[in-house]
Amino acid sequence: MDAHHAATLLPDTPDTAHSRKLRLPLAAGKATAGFPSPATDHVERRLDLNDHLVLHPQATFFMRVKGDSMIGAGIHDGDLLIVDRSLEPVSGRVVVAAVDGELTVKRLQRRRNRIILQAENPAYSGITVGEDQELQIWGVVAYVVHAP
């Protein structure tokens, strides 16, 4: 599998995604990206990221990215994808797909009876899916968890 197509599938355990809640503090106020604002010393409430990032627990899985073909879409090597199988894979959405059994993360494009899995890095070309190839859409990327 090419580095720009590779992805690592983490165990699909939708039942455990919500069986253990991990509620972390949500600070009141907002952090400015410009000039600093006065510090806020209290917690507004606690939240569980699953409640905000996993919209359909039974249809959601996580996948780690390997490669840099999607950096233009903000998806980098090592990022964690939150993939939702219940979302409609319409043209323009970023999807996890298997082409002839090889996983890739690309932007889905449908043009004149053709399906193209478009890279978001000019160093890589898109994948035009031929009639003799098998394409399976595993799901739509709902969120990307990226470390700075």
C-alpha cells in the first residue's frame, strides 16, 4: 500500500464509545489567537468529546492517517479521523474508501459518470476509479483530530 493511500484502522468498538464517559473541564470564555486576554479561573462545565464529535455511535469508527496526500484539507500524517458510516458520501465530501481492497482517504468527486478520489496535495494525483475496479466507501470523515 502506498504511503499516501495508507491508513490504520483502529478497533471498531461503537459500544465502548459511550459506555465510559470521560467528562473533561470546559473553561469559561474563549482563548484569543491574537493578543492575550485576562485568565479565567473557573470551569464553565464538564463535557465529553464523544457527545460533540461522535454523532452516530453505532456507525462511527476512528482511523489514523498515514501520509500527506490530504494536507490541503487539513488532514496530516498521524491525525485521527472520526469516520461516520451513516453520512451520505456525496460529491465534495472527504471519505475513507477501499479501491481494490486498498484503503485511502480522499475527497469524493463524481463527474460525468466517473468517480474520482481527489488528493488535496498537488504532489499527488487523484484516483479515477475504473469500471474494472472495486470501490467501497467505508464512511465520510466527520471530524479530524490534529495535534499541533
